Amino acid sequence: MQDPVSCLCSCIQSYVTRQDISYVFRTKEKIDDLKNTMKHLMATKEDVQRKLHDPQHNGKLLDNQHQVKDWLRDVGEKEDKVERLLDEYGKGNCVPAGSCSLNCFSRYKISRNAFKLIGEINQLKVEQPEIKFTDIPPPKAVPESSKIVGKKIMSNVDIVRSYLADEKIGIIGIWGMGGVGKSTLLKKIRHSLSGDANMGFKHVLFIEASKGIHVEEFQKQIAERLNLKSSAGKEDIFNVLNPSNFVLLLDNIWEEVDLIALGIPHPYSEDNSTSQFKHKVIFTTRSEDVCAKMGAGENIIKMECLEEDEAWALFKHNVNLDVIESDENFKEIAWQVMEKCGGLPLALKVVGKAMSNKKTIQNWEVVLNSDTEVVQGVHESLLPILKFSYDNLPRNIQQCFLCASTLRGSSKDDVLECWMGLGLIGDFVNLQKAYGKAADIFQKLEESCLLYFSDEGKVHLHDVIYEMAMWIASDCGRIKDKWIVKKYDRQAKITTEDQENWRSANRVIIHGHFKLLPNLSHQCSGLLCLMMQGSYHLENIPEGFFRQMPNLTYFDIQGTGIEELPKDIKCLINLQYLNISSTNISSLPKELVYLKKLQYLICRYLKRLGKVEEDLMSKLQKLKVIDIYPTGWVDPEELKKLKKYNSIKAIGMSVVSEEVLQQLSCLPTTKLYIENLDNVDFLSFDTLSCKDHGFLQELEIRSCPQLKELVMNGRKTHLNKLIIFDVKQLQNIIWKDVLPQEFFPTLKRLSIYKCKLASVAWVLHLPRLIHLNIRSCAEIEMLFNVEEEREIQQVSEPPMFPHLECLELAKLPKLVRISNVALDCPRLSYFSVRKCLNLKKLPFERGIINGQIRTYCDREWWENLEWEDASSSHYLSPYSLDESLSPPTYKQDFFWRESPTGCTIS
């Protein structure tokens, strides 16, 4: 047997053993080595950053941008690890007395980690990226047609910029017929004033007007662009603009605009106290007379139709070149069709798109054989030539287009719902199929240049296209009041003349601020669709109103102040669609049982709806869509009856018991409001909707005191809004055989309040998340632990929120870090932090901030923040909030701070 002493001696002679012993007895030496090594790495990092921010590289591209970004991220991670290790060493983990074994183990652990970190840091120094910049390459070649058409536009941009540089010119007018390119020019001007070419303007305000727009609406838009409260008056606007350089771009005004009434300092003011500032106004209009009334004088640009060569270039850009250039005869006919467009850009574009799939000469000759052509200044002559784009559509899509034209500014979902209610989508197995059909229709209309969509998904169309739609709806002008679309303002009354026009109308769409409905004395037997939206002044429907419209199939009063439906609603025996959302109605009348043809019952956001009368729903056996979310509910027995009819395609409602939840699991739910389920300790996603036909879009879980686990399982969801509120025992969100980004591919809004979750790492990489709100979660120390996130999501890419615009954090007492690495949030614009006193660092790098993040926070918290890059604080200048105040609501009442360039483009 070997002598124990000899064994010990031989072990000590081993390199491994000596190294391990050195970890115990040379801890301070290891820590000092680590500090020195880290100091050298930080010097290298500063050198890299100095080269990156060298002014001589402005306007150039960094060759190896991703390599540099990854290296800086790795340096940041090492810096964090070193800081934590030094903190552990400094806090006395190696206590001298009474804990010998713990003391030795702690020294060993710290020394070993220090040794490992030194090796990793030295490797980073070896991998230091070379900083190389190259000039920005010239833009890619533009198609020849774009070059030619762009010449006139860019020439006019240069003219306008010369006017802006002239101190004596304050108001500039751009006029011409509809569709000639006025708005395109104004947008080019706005774009030319961005970045370094902003000519010293602090505010560049782009405001879209419309026919009949009032001062209050103008002021609201201007206030939003200046990021004042939407209720700001003219004095507030004046006080911001007067001591600054600004240019106001007004698009599509139809009459003189009183600038003083809006709060706009007049460009020709004789107030010498503001003479050092540039105050400019540019507007577009169809009327030369408006130019004169606005005071543009000789500073006007008339937009003319295109010359033949420019018109031909634009036309070719929108048709199938292979077809029209296949032989000279075809090319000649195409040229003649182009000539009929009269050089009007909108007509050239729309007709070109309409003809792009016509591959025979006979198809093209149809256009030539029409008796119309565009004559400059004669608006009516434009409509028939534009109608070819409409004629080119299938019949059902034609009707969808006419319907969408009356809903300008509405969301795609609202337009889809209207299409369904009018029977334009046809039969569909489930709501998902209906959305698929609608997506195809929207795409077809957009490709035909008849509709376009804003960044928020709102539906828009050009004024001329709208007028064409109304002309078509009136049987090409033969029946003037077949469709009545009217906006009322200032609590206007529906006149006797308007009432009389209802007699022959097929569709009446009115919105605005009307207070009283007419007492109809005549039958409106042709009226099929009646939409009266948005007037909170309208409180009552007169008795007998519905008796005069026996054939009505579609009735929509959402957003009005109406308090109850009259009993004579039972006269609407042909009604198929009823929408009373966001009204003051608190109960559904029993007379609805007479509406045997009703397919869509939409009662969203009724504050006091509660339980729907027993047997009401089950007696309406043709119902397809029921939406009484979030306050209405149906008892379990009624739900059992609804299941038997097999006609329900979508249902949204409140869940008030486990029995209701159980019955809904076999129905195609779209919106659920789950509240006060006292005995539920876990929820599984695959039980919240019918497996085959569910299309859950909104889910809110509130005040379920025993709920501890939320299980994400089943197929991918269509959820776009998820709220978890006051679920105090919720500790785990469990993922079963699904990845978050695949399970929630469309989730846009996520709010988590008052629960025990310790992390929300799964939120990273949600591809469509726009708004994230985390509040009153006492256990969260770090929102996004990247290592945990990578384990859940099985991805290795850098963490990012590709669409996140708003991040709100409040009352997170243990929150120390948002993330353990820098986050890439390219669209973040709103950031609010309240009562997170232990949060000392932000995960934003200067490179991703770009000067557009509005930050709301407590002043004391802000002043105690620690910055890795001191310059970052300049990019996040905060708005301090008084303790009694809450931050403004995202995209409602908020203020934009100035960007570092000193110019805000709105």
C-alpha cells in the first residue's frame, strides 16, 4: 500500500494539482490579472468606437458591420461577467474565519472563473475586427420609364426648394387636376427635407386634408405631428412653431385655410420678433382660385399632364412589355390606348395595370372603341377611361371595391366584416377561410391600383378613384342618389331634402356629428344597407323608423350614443347583419327573435351587456358570427343548443364559469374574456377554441386567483392581442412542442400585469409584436435572459424585436436588467419606465437608437442610470413625470422629443 505522504507529494508535483492549489492561494493575483486584461480590452473597445464615430467616415458604409456589432456585443458580455465576478469577490465570499471549507471553495471558484475569463478576453483581443469604410455605392439603375417620369417631378422639387431658400417667399401653391401628381410632388418635397438636406427646418409637418375638413380636425393633426396633446389649441401650436423654423405641407385643400385660426404663425407676419425664423407653407389644391386666396401670389406651380414621351414611359412601366412589343401592330394599338389617357399619370397607371393581363389585340381594341378620352380640366371625361380597371375585375371583387370605397380610413378587419355582412365573401367554412378570401381580394385591388394601405393597415384610395367608385355606384351618373354617402358636422340635422333622397336609395352611409334621425313619412323599400356611425350625439332611434325600410339587410350604428333598440326592430325581417358595438345599449331586446334571417350579431364593447336573454341566440338559427366580447355572455345550456345547429363560424364573449369555458372549447372562438374563474389552476391553449375551426384573435385573462400555469400547445394561433391581468399566482408559461415565434406569428399587443412570472424571455423574436407592457410583476429580475430564450426558442441569432414600437415597464421592484445583452429594436419609438428603482442600465446601444425614442420616466431614476456609452444618454433625452402623473398613452397623447439632427419629420 502506498504511503499517504508519498501519494500527497506526488499529487502536489502534478501540474493539474498545482494549478488547482494556486486557485485557492493566489486568488488576489488572479483577480489583478483579470482587471489588467479587461483594462486592455476596454482600451481596444474605445479605439474601435473612436474609429466608428470618426466624422471623416460620415456618409460611408462600414464593410464588416455584422462582425463589428457581434464583437462589441461579446465585449459587453465579458464586461458584465467580469463586473459580476469582481462584485462577488468584493462582497467577501472568501471570509477568513469560521468557514474554512467554504472559504477555500469560494477562492477556488473565483480564481478558476477569473482564469477562464482571461483566456476568453485575450481571444477577443486577437479577434479585434478591422474597421474599414467604403463610399456608399451609387443607387441601382432606375427603370427607364421612372427616370423619364421623374424628370418633371424632380425639376419641380428643385423649384420649390429654391422658393424655400428665398426669404421673401412664405407661401407656395401647387395646383392641377385630380390625378396629375400633386400629392406625389409634395411627398417628394417632404422626403427632400429629411436628414442633412433639411435646409434648417426644425419641423416638417405633412398634413392630409380632404373636402369639408374643419379647423378642429386640422388642429388635431398638427398637434399630433408636433406631439402635443390632441386637445391642444391654437395657442399651444403657435407657442411651439413661432420661435422655430418650420414648413407646413398641406395636401389636397379645397378651400382657403385660415392659418391664424389653426395657430400657424403666418409666413408674411410683420412681427419683427420672429423675423430670424423661417416660416413656410406649401399646399396642393385643384383650384387656381384657392392659390390666390391663400396668398401664394406668383409662387405657384401648375402641374400639367405628361408629354407623350413621358406618358409612354409611365404607361409601359405598368403594362406587360413582352405583349405590346411582340409586334408593331400591337405596339401601335397600345400607343393609341396611352393617348386616350391624355397624359394623366393616374389614368396611365390605372389603365396600364388593367391592361397588363390583356394579351390579344381584340382586348385592347375594346378600349379604343369607347367614345371617351381624357380632356385636361374636364373631370367627368376621366371617369370612363378609369372604369376599365374596374371592368377588368371579377364581379364579386367589383362589389367589394365599391363597398371598400365608402369605408376609407377603416381597418382591413372592418372592411372584411362589412363584406361578410353584405354577402360579398360568399360561403366560408370558418373565419380563417374568410380572412384568406379577403386577403386575395385586397391584393387584387392593390395590384389594380384601386386601393392602397397605410402603415397601420388602413384602407385608402385616391380622391379620383373614390369619385369614380361613386359614379359607378350611381349607374355611371344615371341614378344620382342610388348610394348616399355623407358626413355631417357640428351636430347638423338631416335635412328634409336628404330624407327625401332616401326614398330611392339602395345604400345610405352617414357619419359625423348628427343628433337626430328623421321621422320618415315614406317607404324606403329599396334601402338595403344603412350605416350610421360615430355620432355620440345620436341617442335615440324614433319609433316607427324601421317600419319604413322593410327590405333592410344591413344595419350598423356602432360608435353612436344610442341607448336602446326600439321594439319595432322586429319589422326588419330581412335583416342579416346587425352591429351595435360601442354604443350605450345595455341589453338586447327580446324582439330580436323575429329576425329569422340574422347571420351576424356584432355587439362588441357594450359596457353593461352581461348575460344575454335565455333562448334568444338559439332561436336565431342562421347565426354565423356572434360577437358580444368582452362583457356579454351566454349560459352553458344555450351554448349547447348553438353547437347543434353547426352554423356558428365565430363567437366572442366573456367566460364567467368553467362550464361556459368547457362548452366554448367545442365552438370556433375568436375573442375570449376569461374572468374570476376561482378554481382553475391551469389553462391549456388547445382547449380555448375548436381545434378544426377556431380563429382566436384576442384573449384576456383577469382575476383568476388559483391559476398557476398557462400551457401553450396545439396548432399555431392567430392571436393578435393577449392580456394577462391580476393573475397573482401565475408562475409558469409552459411550451409544449411549439416555439413562441411559430405559435404567436401574428401577436401584436402583449400586456402582463400582477403575476409571479420571473421572466418573459419567450417574448423575444415574436415577429409581429408592436406593444409590450409589463407591470406589477414582483418576481421579475431580468425580462429577457438571452440564454434562457435561446434554450426555449432554439435560435442563435442576436435578440431582436423587429416590429416593437412601444415598451412600457412599471412597478417591477426586483428588476435589475431588461436584458443581459444589447437588444436590437429598430422601430422602438416609445419607452416608459415607472417605479423600477433597481434598474440601473438600459440595453440600448447608440447604433440602434437613431434619435426617435420618446422616453418617459421619473427624474431621480434617470439621473442615477449608469451608461456604458455616455453619448447614449443624448439619444434618449427623457420626459420627466411627476409622481402624480402617468405617462401619456401610446399613440394618443404624447410628445416627440427632437432628434439629434434638430429636425422632426412628421
